[in-house]
Amino acid sequence: MDIGIGLPNAVPGTEGRSLIDWATNAEEAGFTTLGTIGRLVYPNYEELVSLSAAAAVTSRIRLTTSVLLAPLYSNTALFAKQAASLDRLSGGRLVLGLGLGGRDDDFTASSLPTQGKGRRLDEQLTEMKRIWAGEHRGFAGLALAAVVGGGRWPGCGRWYVPRSVWADLVGS
């Protein structure tokens, strides 16, 4: 059985050094996964940034967003690049857990409507799948595909796609 533990990125008053120590201690204690939660309007550390910090001081523990409110990330190409970068920098340890978000205040703070968020998430998943498969987006898309999309990472013998996400997207 795998047992994970939450990273206290959403605990008010948590200092950055505490997140780093928590991640290190969790890995040393044998936990298999380090998870985050997040809300835009909470005074918390953003999930991908928190997991990037944890990735820098760990080497084995999986890193998961549980769950990241994907419709709030309105620039899908940038979101795909951020997730793919974290996955690659961590040695393939990212588990990208996505959700719709159920609180209107997060969407209000983002100037986004709550209506249609399910459709937006479906579109994001389709778009991320295309980006990670290497679909080109003009000059900027060529760079994205070469660095994090369907292009190959320097020295990497496989097409780059976050494994935990790809398994879910292939069938969609």
C-alpha cells in the first residue's frame, strides 16, 4: 500500500522553510506521495510552485496536486509548460490531479465565469494533449514543443509527456 501525506502549502502562517523541511522529512519517513491543495483566494502557496520547491529537495517521493483548479489556469499552453517542466525537473514524479473548482470566489478573483468550467476543462485537457504530443504553435509553439511538448528533451530518448496525465488523456 502507498501512503502519502499533504504538504502544508495551504496552512496559514506556514513559512517557506517549513515546506522544504516538511518535504524532506516526508521522504525520509517513507511516504510515497506529497500532495497539495489550493484555492486562489486562500493565503496559501500556489501548488505547482510549492511542489517545485519540494522537488528541489527530494528525489523519490511523488508530487501530486490534489486537486489543482485547472479552469483557473486560463493560458493552457503556459499551464501545460509549467506542469511538464515540473514533471521533467522532478524526474517524472508529478501526478497532476485536476479539478473544476466549486467556489465562486476563486473564479470571481480570476475574472472568469463559473458557467462553462466543465467545458473549459475538457478543452484544456484536449489542448494539453495536443501540446504534449508536439503540435506546433508557430514560433513560440516550436519552442514549447521542443522543450516540453512532443519534442524531445536534450538527452531524453522518449517523447515528453507527464506520464500520470498521459495515461488518462490517451483514452479521451
